[in-house]
Amino acid sequence: MTNGYDPKFIGDGIEVPLPKFDPKLARSVLRKLGVLRRGIYSDHLHFTIVMNEHTKQLIYSAFNMDQGKLRPLGSKKGKKSWSKDKDIGEENQLGNEFYRDRESRSGRKIPNPYDRGHMVMRHNAMWGDTNAEADKAGKATFIYANSSLQHENLNRDEWRALEEDVVREFSEDANDRLIVFTGPIYGDLDRAVHLSDEKSARVPSGFFKVICYRTKSNRAKQKLGVKAFAIFQDERVLRDRKGAATVKTDRRYQVTISELQDMTGIDFGKELYTRNPLFYHNRKARNEKFNVSSAPERIPIGAFKDVVEEGTDQRSYIEPLSERLIVINAAMINPIGDEAKNEWVSLYNRGSKKITLKDWLMVDGEGRQAKINASIESGDTLRLKGRSKGKLKLANEGGSLLLYDDEGRIIDHVTWSKYDMRRLSEGMAYMFERGQ
């Protein structure tokens, strides 16, 4: 059993050093010489954590994952209770007081919408040669230093999907061995949890995940593969403390390493930057060749099949939200009676002229399609139902829809979660909110 992150874990001569920090972030790194390894690293079974002294949340976790040795069931003893990382120190990490429900002065219960968002997910950490080792690794993740303030709707929906659908189901590697970096993103969407005038905590704007792996390429210079993802907590998620707000981020995104470095101050190293398949800088000729609409690239991810791989020539052009004339405005996701017959999706023409949709496609998160050939007058809607809905299925447990025109450009994309559905009565259409 390896205690702490192993930079050579992927094998085949590949080494991925622990990320460094830009000068500004370096001033916030928690340092405890003689206690933490090299003064900053807290090592645990299969992973290592670096803490932010000021936010009292981690800067990043560095995690080794062997997919071939996953034992997610482990023992039947149940989950380990949460505790503080003793080496990091109780005073240097947020405790349960920031996550639990509270009471008003009148004794009324005030629900807390923030979860202890695992950065190293328990089930992904549960690997080893034996069930005992996998179980020990899973329990090691239940430390407050490995958590961050994550809205429950994000933690239990989009973030969980990123952990399960992308990380656990990752299939582009050659040997089942992954290196995963995870942590919070701070920025314009930051909020705060105030317990008192003296005691508060910063809520991150979002979270990132970087996956490193041995590619299936036989070329010496192309052994290392890198994918980077980000997902954000916007103001609609955080606008109240009732836990009933919904995640209105468009979806999780594949992003560039360079953009993550700009947003976080974490230096992932030159090799990770060069091995990421997305483009950071705007270059006209190259953008036209690869159909890149803007840079830095952000690719909406509905499922792993949407991830851009090295060698992907053509991107799907993504229409800017402000320029979208045809939008997905509503859907009957949980109808009364026969779901297959009574589900529908509505498109709205918010332009000033009639628009003809010829050979357009709508695709759900599982790749099922509906072909669209119709016209929509200005201010009118088109409802896809029955045969016109094709093979689309609108899952009550959460899903996504992407609308493509006849040239393969993404005209609109929406998501919903099972928590959105809990807010609606059966037979009520879900309206997709969006900004401008």
C-alpha cells in the first residue's frame, strides 16, 4: 500500500510531478515544517493534499487510481465518520459547523445547502489488492481536508456525474492507471458562509479535475495523455439557503490546462500544458482548420463520448448564447401516464424572422437522436412529441440535450437534474432558465 501520491504511478517511464504554485498562490500555501512532508504535503492512502492557509480548504488533491483494482463495495462496515487531518491541524481546516444545519434564535431549523464535497471520491479511491486495502483507502477520504463547500445540487448531480461517468469510466488509457488532480476554483462567483462576525468561510466559484494517463499511442512523444474539466457553482445555486435552488451551469466543461492555471494559480507544468488537446490561444488559420469558434476552448460535456481527444480535427461549433435564435425552452420530462408517449421537448424561435430547420438533430445524453425538419415562425414554438421526438428519452434522474444544425454546429444545450424534478409536480413542464 502506497501512502501518498506517486508521480511515477502511470508507469512506462512517465512521471507527473506534483503541481507548483504561482507567486500569489504560494503565499497562501499552508506550511508546517517537520510535520507535513516537505512542509506542505499531507499524505494519505493513494492521495496527497495541499492546503490553503487562508480558505482552510484544500488547494488540490493529487490522487492515484488503478481502475483494474477497483473494489467499490468494500466491507459491509459502512462509511467512516468524518474527522480532521491531524497533521494539517484542526485549526487549519473547516469543520462540520460549516456543513451542518443550524437553528435560528427562535429554534427554527435552517437547512444548510452545502455538502462536504469529496475532492477524492470515496468509491474512486476504493482500489487495492484486497477488500481490506480498498476499504481502508475509501475511509481515508473522510477527512475535512479532502472536502470543500459544494452546493448539494452540484455535489449530488453534475459533480457526481463527472466523478462516475468520466473518471471511473475513463477508457482512453492503455493500462487502467490514472493520475487525477482535483480542487476548488475561486473567482467572480465566490460566496461566503457566515457563522458569526468572526467566523466565516469562502465558497468556491467552481471545481476542476485533471486526468493524466498512458495513451494507447506507440509514439514515444505521445505517451502522456491529459484531460482537464471544470464545473461552476453559479448564483442561482447559491442564492438561498433552502437547498431548493437548481444548478444552472450549462453543464460540465472540458477546458484547457492553461485556463485552469489562470483561474487557480496552480502550475501544472509544461508537459501537461503541451499534452492537452484543447487550444488556449486564438490563431485564425488554425481555428478555421479545426472549426474552433473561440479560445480558450471550453467543450460542453454531456457524456464521455463528447470529450475531445488528441487528433480530433473538427470541433462542433458552439453558438454563443447571446446569438442563439433557436433555443430549447421547455420539456415535459415527467408527464402523467405513458412517459414514452407523453414526453415532449419545445423549441422557441426568439428571432424576428421565420427560421427553417432542415436536417437538424437533437441528441440526448445517451446519444439517442431526433431528426428535425420543420419551420418555426418568429415568436412561435415547435413541440417534438411522439414520432417527431425520435428516440429521445427524458430521464427523471437527470439528463441533457444538445441541438445541432445541419452543419453539426451546437445551437443550444441544456441540462436538468433529479433535484429539478423533485421541485415539479407530475405533469408540469420544466422551463430551461438562461441568461443573455
